[in-house]
Amino acid sequence: MSAAPTGDLARWTRSEFSGGGSTSACFERGTGPGVVLLPEIPGITPEVLGFAEHLVDEGFTVVVPSLFGTPGRPAGTAYALGTVARVCVAREFRAFAVGAHRPVTDHLRALADDLAARTPGHGVGVVGMCFTGGFALAVAVDENVRASVLSQPAAPFPVSRRHRADPAMAPAELDRVAARAAAGDLCAVGLRFSGDAAAPRERFATLAARLGDAFRVVELDSSPGNPGGFSPRAHSVLTGEVRERPGHPAFAARAEVVEFLRDRLSPVPRPGR
């Protein structure tokens, strides 16, 4: 396959979820332990659904909340720019705020609690991508979240040195997350491409300093002439850059994320076993 895997909404169950001060349309499929998958800009695209369906096939119950954009709409330049313009001014996201609580995470914590109450296993996982990458860790203030995946976290937008190092949460939230990690109640994985300025290496350095061995970094080489053939502008580790070829670096990164979720949220049976 020469393009990223895609999916559609045909077999997903849509419902409205209210909690934490807001309401979102949510799409759910699967059985097994729960994973909340946060869409990347511009929204729940076919590539985001391709990753979501892969998680379902791997034995998880997946809920994808629609936080922006039009569910199922393919990505495009004008669509992405329009979404960026809207999230930049939305109070719930605080796209440029440093050291700040983001109200959207209250809603996502309520969603994680709801999913944990309905699914087997030990708590739930949260996967954030691009603009929502850091939200996956901020939600882990909640004790039901046992695994966070931060894929190319791009908020707050890295317009200064302070922004590049900011973990997209308030200091008290980071303290709580670090305490949970130190107690063994939470682990996190961060993914980025080596040349991705939108997801700065400094942000991961901040998290590694606070979370220690509970935070694992997966960095894919996107330097000129890299063996994976990635563009210097490569960004979407788990969606747009994945190719269904064993040995492909993004394919391997996606497999590592699945194993991480399986280990943290076990028991999750391997498909076919």
C-alpha cells in the first residue's frame, strides 16, 4: 500500500456525550479495554478512522470524540487552515497559552471515566495526535487513565522558547501526572519525527524531566536521506505517514503503541488467539 490506511464512519455508533461542562459527538466501536482517541487537525478524517479501526481490530473499545471539524471529511489545505483558525480562538483549547489548564480536558476526563466504567481491563488509554497530543497526558490527572500516548503534540503552538517547552497543562496538573507516574499508576509514550518543528523536542524534554522512566520517546528519522523515505515535513506518525508494510518505521511505531496499550490495559487478547 502506497498510502496511509483509511476508514469511514459506516460501522461506528454515534452518540452525544455530555460531561465536564461541554458536549461532543462521539463515535464508538469495538470490544475490550477502552481507548479514547483524540482526532488531529482538521478533525476525524479517513486517516484518523483508519488508525481507530486498527485499534478496534487489535481488541480495544475505541471512542473518538469530535472536538473540531466535520466527522468523516477528508483532509485538505483549506479545511485544515479553517480548523486552525477556529481552534486558535476557542476558549476550550487555549492554543497559545503557557502553563494553562485547558477546559476541553475536563470534558475528556469525564469521557474517560464513562468509558472506564463500561469496559473491562485496568482503566483506559488516551491517544492524542497533533493539536490534541498533549491533551492525552493532561487527561491522565484522572486515575482511570493508565496509559497516555502523545503523538506529535503541537499545543501550545511553538511560537517561542517557552511555548516549545510547555507540556500543554497547568503546573498543578503536571505535578499530579508526575506523582501518578512515580507511583507506577501511569505510563506515557511520546512520538515525533526528528525534523518536526510543530512538535518540538523541547516539549518532550520537559516531560522526560518530570516523568522519568515512565515516559518513553519514539522519534522517527525525517532528516534528509532518511531510510524511511519521510519528507522533512513529516508530521502524522500514527496516521498519514503509516504504510502497511512490516519494517516501515511508522508501521513499527504504530505496533509499539498497540503493544504499550495492551500491556498497560491488560487483559487484552491478541487477535486470533
